[in-house]
Amino acid sequence: MDVFQILLNGIVLGALYACIAIGFSLVWGVLNVINMLHGSFIILGGYLTYFAWHYTGIYPIILLPFVALALFALGYVLQHLFINKVVTAPVLTTLTLTFGLDMILYNLMTVFFTATPRRVTLDLGTLSFGDVYLPIDRLLGMALALVLTALLYLVMRGSRIGRAIVAVRMDRQAAALMGIRVNQVYSITFGIGALMAGAAGAIFAMVFPVTTNLTGVFLGKAFVVCVIGGLGSVPGALVGGLALGLIESVAGYTIGPQNAITVGFLLMLFLLVVRPTGLIGVKGYE
Amino acid sequence: MAKPILEIDGLQAGYGDVQVLWDIGLSVNEGEIACVVGSNGAGKTTLLRTISGLIEPKAGSIVFDGEEIAGARPDEVLTRGIAHVPEGRRLFKGLTVEDNLLLGAYLRRDKSAVRDDMDFVLDLFPILKERRLQDATTMSGGEQQMCAIGRGIMSRPRLLVIDELSLGLAPRLVERLSEALIEINGTGLTILLVEQDVMTAFDVASRAFVIETGRVSMSGETSVLGEDPRVREAYMGI
Ligand SMILES: Nc1ncnc2c1ncn2[C@@H]1O[C@H](COP(=O)(O)OP(=O)(O)OP(=O)(O)O)[C@@H](O)[C@H]1O
Ligand SMILES: [Mg+2]
């Protein structure tokens, strides 16, 4: 296969990985919560998009903002009602809580949607440059993923709520002295994490089939991307996502797709040892 | 007659089962600079934390501008008009000087007035203008203290409480900051200063309260207390 094709596949996959990981990274970095629900949030976003498209025929790109907002609401409510009660507890406590919530959400999804793989088919055709092929739905997915990533970056850097989120992350007592209601910012942050997951799921459903069987896979990817790129920053998630996408693509071609995932995890372990802050070790949420 | 803007009476507070404040009573008059002094662990920081709502008092009252604020949330206290510059500056890492200042104005919606106050702060401490886009926590201690005070002013408070103005700073810088406080006070802002360095505190403040193990042991005009042999011996090393 052409080397450009391998790189292109890696970049497309990497942009999607970045989008998957970014909300997970935000929640982990700001709340110090390892959100076990993240994979299910992604699949829920994918299913909602698929079924809304299937029954109404509305174009999925138009559905995406609504799916994302629905997930924001779900995330906000879960944080507000449950996770805020234990948010200052050690990380194992919140991990257990989100694990329990995830089992509930996962089972509900399996009951309501079944685990049948679903995919929005757009039939947009394929671009070709010589020997290199790029299905247009994938190009679209990559573009959407990058746009969302850029949007989150701008929000974090330039908005009032972005500043408040960073302030809470860095020093919650000092943030309280600024008049910031810390628990409310936690709920909004968790909501944004779910929103990004939902949007990523909507994008995924346009490119690959989604099924509840994938929740663990997505959670694992988010985890690896965070460790590779460095926790708690948009550029970190982007770099980590692209790195993982490229590695899996190259490894998939050279040593076989069944080994590609192992290579990703090996890279994560290697980085944990030599550079625990990730490729982009950051101070603030930038 | 001087009118009190802050009146504290019978205040008790602490951390969990550890009681730190046993019986605090003090008042700050509108327009003055008052100070609270005391040795390490006397409870000065705990007092300020209780005023700004970070700690719930066990008993007693805190009346600000005629309203009871004991037990109110930090954002409610700030809205009423008390800004708290915490011990050790506590600027936000990873954010610029400008962003730190803007966080001081987090609850305000009057954008143009916020701009004016930003200009006021940058004129008061011109070095911050040069450092506007630098990570605030990479500045020197003195510059960080300026930024922390500026951040407090950005909420346009009626009372500014400052914990340990001089902590870890060279005497020349402390003098510079003291002058700035007097200038800020000249705009009509009431200031309550907490200090371990009694000399500095008595230089800028007109009235003082001495705290010992969670109780106010002495209080009065700084000009009088500064001559008191007990104060001179215990806190000024004379
Ligand atoms: N978070 C906390 N939990 C438990 N005890 C605390 C806490 N913070 C302070 N204390 C205790 O409360 C007492 C008063 O502390 P506080 O910080 O109010 O003193 P301070 O007068 O500000 O001292 P310093 O001059 O060193 O700043 C001390 O005995 C301290 O050990
Ligand atoms: Mg103190």
C-alpha cells in the first residue's frame, strides 16, 4: 500500500481519536475524575444520531449540535446529582461511582437500542489522488472532529467559563474567592466532557458502525490518547490522538491490524515510564 | 462619627473538631485602613476565611454594611462587596496576568466599567502592563502580590481584605505596596490588612486588633498601640 495512504488513514483516524479523548481529558484534568462513562457517552451520541436520522431523515450534521446538547444536559445532571457529592474523594471512589453509572447506562442502551451495529450511510463517494483514496464521509468526519477540537480550544482560552474552569482546576479555594461556584463549574465541565463525547459519537456513526460492544474500546482509546498526549489540554489530546492514529495505521500495515492496538498500549506504557506528563506536558488547560 | 462597615461579634470557627477562633470581636470603619496582627497560628487567616465564606462559623455574627453575612457562600460575600486577597497570592497558574485580573471581575457584567478598573490597576502597577500576557505565576513575588491585589480590586469591592501583604518580600517592595494601599484607600476603598510584620501594618493602618490564640487581646489606634510596651515587646522586638 502507498505510504501516503497509510499516513492519510492515520491522520483521519487520529483526528477522530482526538475528538474521542478530549472530553475525557478535560474531565480528568479538571475534576480529577476518571470518567468510566465516557465510552458509553460516545456510543449514546452515535445511537441518538443514527435513530434520529433513520426515523426523520434529517442530515446528521444538523443533528449533531442537538445530540451534543442532549449529552451536555445528561452529563450536567449526573455530575450535579451524583458525582459532585463525592468529587473531593480519592480518585478510586469517583472511578467506582462512574463505573456503576456506566453499567446502568450501558445496560439501558443495550435494552433500548440492542447491540446491533448501526451506521448512518451518506453515500458521498470517494476522492482519489492517484493511488490514494479518501472516502468523503471520512474526510467530513475528520473535518468535523478538527472543528470541534478548535472550538473547545477557543472556549477554554478566550471565554469567561473557560477561565473559570482553568481557575477551578488550578486552585479551587482561590477560585471560590473569585465568586466562582466550584460545584457548578464541575457540572459544566462534566457536561462539556459528555458533549464532546456525544459529538464524537455522532461523527463516528457517519464513518463506522457503532454498537454498545465498542464502549470499552472507546474508553481505552481515550485513556491511551490522554497518556500519550498529556492530560488536561486540547493540544495534548490532539497530538496524542494523531500520534495514536498514525501508529495504529502504520503498525496495522506493517505487522497486521490485530497487533496495532497492542502497539498503541505499548507506546503508552513506554511514555508512562519515560515521560509521565505525556508528549505535551502542560500547566494550564490551554 | 465613624460608621462601621464590618462588625464581627463573638465569632467562633475552626476546622472540623479543631477550634481556632474562640471569641473574635472587631469592627472596621468605612474608609479606614485597619489591621489585624498576631503571631504564627494565632488564627488570622482562619478569621479572613470565615469572613469570606470559605469556612462556616460555629457561632457569632459578621455584619457587613448592615447585613448578616455569617455562613454566606463566598460568591454571596463577594457580591455584597468583600474581596479577599489570600495568603501566598494564589494566582492561577497557566493563566496570563490579564486573565487573572479578569477572574477578579468574574461576577461582574458591567463590561465597560471592568475595562476602566483594569486600566486603574495597570496604572497603579505599571509593571503588570508589561507583563500582561505572561503567565502570572512566573513573575517575581512582588509582582505577583501586585497582581493579587489588582485581582481583588477588579471585583470593585467596598472592603478589601489582604492576608500577609509583606510575606517573603524585600523591604523596598513592601514599602512600594504600602504606598499603593494608601493610594487605593484614597479612592474610598476600606481596607483590612492582616500582617505578621507589625511595623509595616502599623505604618499604613490607623487602627489595629491584636489576636492571640483565637481571641482579640488588644485593640486601638495604631499610634497608641505602637507605644504600648506589651505590643513593642511581643511583636516589634523592642
Ligand atoms: N486547613 C486546616 N486544617 C486544620 N487546621 C488548620 C488548617 N489551617 C490552619 N489550621 C490551624 O489553625 C490555626 C490557626 O491557623 P491560621 O492559618 O489561621 O493562623 P495565622 O494567624 O494565619 O498564622 P500565620 O501567621 O502563620 O499565617 C493553626 O493552629 C493551624 O495549625
Ligand atoms: Mg495566615
